[in-house]
Amino acid sequence: MNKNFDVEYYKQKYLFGKSNKELADLLRYIAYSLELKKQDYFRIIAYKNAADALEAYPVEIYNLIVNNEDFQIENIGKIIKQKLIEYCKNGYSQEMAEILSEIPITVFYLTQVRSVGPKKAYKLVETFKLFNPETVYEDLLNVAKAGKIQNLEGFGKKSEESLIKALENYLSYKMQSRILLYLADNIAKSIIDWVSQNQDILKINVLGSIRRRCETVGDIDIAVATDNSKAVIDRFLEYPDKIKIENAGSNKASIIVKNNIRVDLRVIDKSRYGSMLQYFTGSKLHNIALREYALNLGYSLSEYGLKSVSDKQEISFSSEKELYEFLGLRYIPPELREGNDEVELAKKGKLPKLIKLSDIKGDLHIHSSFDTQTHYDLGSSDLNELIEKAKALGYSYIGIADHNPKYSLKQSVQKILAERKKYYDQIIYSKKLEQFNVFIGLECDILPDGSLPITDECLKYLDYIIVSIHSSFDLDKTKMTQRILRALNYPKVCVFGHPTARLINKRPAISADWQKIFKFCKEKNIAVEINSSPERLDLPYELIKMYKTFGVKFIINTDSHNADSLDLIAYGVDTARKGWLTKDDVVNTNSLDKIELWIQKQSQKK
DNA sequence: GCCGTTTTCGGCCCGACTGTTTTCAGTCG
């Protein structure tokens, strides 16, 4: 018997990985396995739903399980939960192994290729004996290139060609993850600018995860309202920076652009535009919740509108607002549509009034070009340029938080900070600022033991300190928590900078007892930073939402290294909105005198 | 297998696109 059919093979420890995404794939493979064995349709659906829910769940459940912490996820009931627990604790689950073992593992591998589902994968694996998991993609590619696939029943020349492309694509891009929101924004803007030059466009919007302001984006979706869909789609297909056209119909077309990003354009008449906008903005979980809610009112919800269950009458909506209002709901901003409890709260009228970009009155995490002899990058703009930019943004204050000088310079650290203060004070004085202030801060490393690389004598040259982690990211949870708490206890600390220290797609969040840390921040009046840098977006929105209920205050900063980057504050505001924050939750929505008072108070504390 | 303001049984979303077919299957979102 081939090893892939053997239960023992599927008992290799963590054969499918530990992340939520990988665990979700594992559940999907079980669904595929059941599908191929023609088992109960709804049992299959149940595994797929569980997989979707797990993939959308914000906390890595592997960590929860190994720490014996409980979790409740919609659509994951007792049975699947128990299997996940068994898999995470033992490295495999007996029952899962049994279900999977009737199908070669290479079948599951092939389902990762676009346009290949379980049935095609199974047929290909069986026909061409593709049992080697190490080389299955290359093996199939060779078979396809040899022209052997077009003769298979249900396949043809075209499907052979598209399979070759899909495989080549998969092989060249399989290492690539979802792109950052910031990059997706730029691509989407360029395409929208191009398409919008067509005269037949009545409305155009970006949909999906970009519109919900998710930190990363898989595909880019765009909606257009028009009476001439052919002209709009033709224009879209002529987009000059496309790599290829994926498909093109009368209501929808897809192209591939740089970074192997797929862009879908959906076209609809003006009268039903609101329904389409709502439907394809998602998220999937939000739509499920909304659909259930609508069904209770006697309507079935689709991308075309509502259909009365009783008399089949269709109702269309030209705007999203009308749709939500018709259902008796307050308008739900796209950022909140993640399938938590937003539908329920919209019904009760209890959605928060989300913070807006215009609420921001200043930015306290800016790096200037003054040479503090740090071992990090300096900023490239000087204080004059930063003040001008901040004024242009309508700010009342900024805080310069350069990196601390190198730790090895011990004796001269104080001297560098003294010179810096003198230099800044001169600029501030000479500019005769009115209704505007500059705070002189410092972004200070939290050393591995929780101490800070400055002496008490340095404090007199500083208005405030941001503490943040730039090294030793993998301490265990207990040590990391102690480390952070010690640093937060230093005098003049006002801000805990980029708390999880994650870099999206590059470095995972540190492990720490956030509950303990944020409670401490609340007690000490320390603001928890929402760092707007597109590759950080740290604190992540899930944690913001979770710990907002503690009453801790947040601050949205850019961590800018040049004046232009002050504009990126919008990404921090998006993240705050996604974390359900209001103006009152964020300290830098406060006026200058309130901020001055807060900073003074922090410096008087021991 | 999941879920419950119809709660322990009996329901569970569905339309578009592609390709191969000649009325449908597979895949995707």
C-alpha cells in the first residue's frame, strides 16, 4: 500500500501546520475527503464552515490550546473542537487521520492550486499516479505539458492550458503571502483612476478587505454602477499594467496585475448598486450574520437585493444605507463588518460613533533627522519641515521621539540629549509658535531585562518617553510580561509603542499577558500606541477591540521617519476604527492644553 | 457536524463563470 493511504502517515506530528490558516486548511481537507467519499452534504458544509470561522478567528488557537485556555468559535461545535484540541496537543488526531487516510495527501496539496478542487485533484492524482508529496506540483506540470490531460474525460485543451498556467503561477508565487493594505490601496487607486475615465461610470467603489481596511489583502474587488457594462468591462480589460486577463463575462471580469494580485471588477445597474456593494464588501461572516437576520424578517439576501420568502417579491437598493435601514439596522461602517456582534448592536442602535481622521490633533511618535547617535535609522526631515507638515495637517502639536542613543555610549548619552534639547528649543523659540507646541520625547528601547538605556539624569531633557521593544522578541510569556511592566514603570513614560512588535508578513507578535499589561497602562495613565506604519499596524485591531473594554487609552501615531509619512496616520485611524474606537478612546484627539496637562502629570509621577 | 426568540430534531445560501457539454459539473466568492 502506498504510504499516503496509510493512517500512520497522517499521524506525523503537525503534518499540516499549527497556524489558524493551516488548521483551517486541515478542516477543509477533511471536508474534501468526505466530499470525495460522497458523504452527507451537510456534514461537508459543517467542516467548511468551521474552516472559514477558524481562519477568521483573530487569536491563534494552537497557543490557546497548549496553554489550556478555552475558546468559543461560531460554527465549531463540540466534535470539531475536540478534534482540533487533540491535533494541537498530540500533533495529530486519530479520527482526522482516519478520515484523511483514504485519500492520497497529494490530492489535498493540489487543491491549493487555483481552479483545482477536490474532484479534479483526485482524478488527476489517480490517473497519473501522482503520489509524491514533495514533487506533486512539478509532476503534474510535466504531465500537463506532455499534453496528456486534454484527453481525460471532463478535461479538454483549454483546461490543460489553464492548468499549466495555474500550476506555474502557484509554483512561482507559493511563498508569497497577502499584500499589505497600503500596497493594495495604491494598486486599486491606479485601476480606479484608469477605469473612471470611461464616461459610462456612474459610481465606482473598492470592495472586500480593502474597503473593510483589513491589514492585508488577497484579491482586489471593485464595483461599478453603469448602464453600459460592456464598455466598462472593456475599459477595465485594457488596463495597461495588467499581466493577463483571467476571465471576462458580461457582469464580471478578472485581471492579474503586478505582485500576482488578482483584480475583480463587478458591474451592475445603478438601482441595485447598494446590494452589490454590501454583498461583496463582506466579510463572509458579516454576510452570514446579516443573511440570518434578514431571513428572520422573511427576506433572503443576495448580491441583487432582498427577496421576500413568502411572495418572492424582489427589492433592490441603490445604496447600502437604504438596505441596512430597510432591515431596521443602523448603518454599519465597513470596518466593523467582521461578523462579531455588529448586526445585533446595529439593531439596538448601540454601534460606537467611530473616530475620524479629522479628530486627530497631533502625532507624538515622529523621528527627526537630528543625529542622536542611535543604531537605528534616523529620520530624514528636520524639525522645521516636520512642524510645517503638521501645521498643514491642521495639528496643534507634535512630539519628536527620536531613538535613544546607542547603549554603548553610556556616559555621553546625557550630553547628546542635552544638545538635542538645546537645538530643538532654539527652533521652537525662533518660530514663535502660536496655538501649537512641540514636545521633546524619546523612543526608548525596552532592554531584555525591562530596563531602559538612559540614566535618570537624562530625564530633564525630555518631556516624555515612548517605550518599545526592538530586540529579544522571543522571550516566553511570563518573562516578556515582566520585562514590559518594568519598563512601563519608569518615570515620564507616556506611551507604550508598537506593543506587539509584529511586522506584518515578516515577524509574529511577541507573546505577553496583554490583560495584565493594559490594566497596568490604565492605572498609570499610559497610552497604548496604535502605530500607523503600514507594515506594523500595531496594536492589531483584534486586540484593540478586546482591550478597549478595560478603559485603557490609546494613541494613534505614525512612527514617521520623514515629513510626508505623517499622512500615514490614516492607516492608524483605520485600525482604530476597526477596533471599534471612538474619539474619546484616543488621547491625541485632545486639544493642546489637555495633552500638555497629561504629559506634565506623567512626569510628576515617580 | 452545527445550531436553537420555531431548542434536542430538522433544517442548513446561491449565482456567475468556465469549459466541456448539449444540459451539466466543478470551482469560486
